[in-house]
Amino acid sequence: MDTHVWLVEDKHDRIRAVGAGTRTSPYASHGHDLDKRRDKGGTVRLSADTFSTPADAHLAAAMVVAALSRSGDDRVELVGSDDTAPTAGFVRGLPTRRKALHYHDLHHALIVRVDLDDLEVDGCLVSGLVRPKQAADVVRTSWPLNRVVADDLPVRRLVAVTGAGVDPPRVVGIWKVRTADEWVDHGNGNWSIGVKKRRKGDRGGHVGRRFDWDGYQAGPFGYSHDLRILAGLVEGGDDSA
């Protein structure tokens, strides 16, 4: 049987109830107050598409109510919720901030690309219920950094930016880095970077800003321009490599 999300609006076109069920569900009895509002010139609306399971529809209905509540409308009733619906809601995603952080503004920095999906713990994004400490544990592991360690490059910042799917990329986090003798060698050329104060993952207040690579073609990770000079990857004024 097809399952819809349905709305009941009052005569002033204000949503007063949200539920999930068949096409006939909005017309059943849901209590005196709701029945009265519906029957005094109210409007019933049904989702144009159906949901694959009643649980999905109930969850969608609960999220509609949560969104309306965040917009300041706390008078909307959630009708016929099941066990999944009370948990529905929203957590913070990656914030957005004005202005951009530019590649050429970075110094002594290792820059890594990360996918937001990799920063989920139990479905919560890094900037929601996942704290910077947990994000650091994901971001710092594990990268092919034999050259960095062998050349004793003075890496002082770990900068994580979004990878595929976010265009333009945005800053996910910035952490201070420990000296390389405190990094973890996995024995296969990959290293886990030692991070200071993992809870402080927004050094400089840049999380959520757009990140401009300034023409630098980095792979999964890259170095700030000063480190590339020290590593002999580019000459002082050349940024083509």
C-alpha cells in the first residue's frame, strides 16, 4: 500500500499537522482539535511521490516538523509517529563562512583532502555531533609521508579541506602538528600525523570558509609553498609543480 507524507493546513494556509500514511489517512480522526481545524475550511496536501516503507515516510514527516520548528513554528502537530520519528531532526553540517582561505596564505602546512562521508560517526558530521578531536583522528591517518619525515620538513599545521563533491572546496579543520618524531609509522610508508590539542580544530577561525588552491594542482595531499621550496619541489618563485 502506497505511503505518503500528508499536511493539514488551516484556513490561513498555515501548516497545523504533518503525518504519514495512505491517501485516506488525513481524513481519519486524529483528535478533536486537529479534526476541527481540518473541517473548518482547511486544506489537505499529499506528497506527490510515495515512500518505499512506512518507516521512511514517518521519518520524513518528523523531519518536516523539525524543520518547521527551527523556523519558529512550534504549533505543528506530528500525527501517528512510530518509534523512528521522535529521533528525526537535524544536526549541524559543515558551516559556511564569508571570505576564502587561500593556499598562498598557508605556511608550514600539510594540506589533505577528505570526503565529508569519511568524517561521519554514527551518521553525524564533524561539525555536528562529531567533535574536532574525533575528526582529527580521521584526518591525521594515514598518509604517505616518508619524504616529509626523511627531510625533517617543519610541518606545523594540518589543514583538511573537502574533496570530491564540494565545489568550491571548504576548510574542514586546522590543527597544530607535533614534531615528526611523535608521528606513528605504520611500516608501509604511511604515517599518522601527531596532532596537538585535537579538540582545537579551528585554528584561525577558518572552518567553513572556501578554500582556493591558487592554481596548485595537489593530489590527495599537498604542501604549503614554503615547504615545497624546502623539499626542492619548486624554486622560490615557481609554483608550476
